Amino acid sequence: MSEAPVRVNRRLEPRYVVYRDCAVVFRGTSTDVTLLNVSRSGIAILGSLTAISPGDRVEIMIEGFFLNLEAIVCNVNYGRIGAKFDLVPAIAAAWQDEFEKMIAAVSPMP
């Protein structure tokens, strides 16, 4: 009998479940999506983004935040997209402050 595959957690930072409306801009087109979870270094979103593939660069705008977050898509799976932030230093510092506020009352995912 074969053993179940072992999943390796390659995430650099803890993730937090935070459902919010957001938009993804890809090649000049904005698409409304849902933020599923977030960490300091990345994001998981759900939406109809069939043209996006791993390696693509996107811009993410989270409802209630003034920042436009640049990211590189890491994986695409059944409408769910995982992306790693690729932020310039000034935006990275502002994101850290906004991130702390967003997760203030939220526990990390197991």
C-alpha cells in the first residue's frame, strides 16, 4: 500500500484568512476577485483569471487599502491564484503597516 504524499510547507511567512474584495490588474485589464488569505510576502485570491499563468506579473488592489501591490504569480489552480509580492522598498514599508492592521484580530492559519 502506498503512503500519502507529504506536503512540504514552503511558505516563508504565516498566512491569515482574510476575506476581502480586491482587484487584479493584468495586462491593463482589471478583474474583481476575492482575497482568500494573505501573508507579509504573498497572497491567495479566487476569481476568473483564466489568462494568468505562473510567472506573470500582476497588480493587486485590496479594498480599503491605498496601495497597489505588485506580485508575481506562483501557482494557478481551479480559479485560485497564489502570488508572491514584488514590492519596491517604499511600498514594502507601507504594506507592512497596512498588513499589521489587517491581521490585528486574526490568528494564523494552521
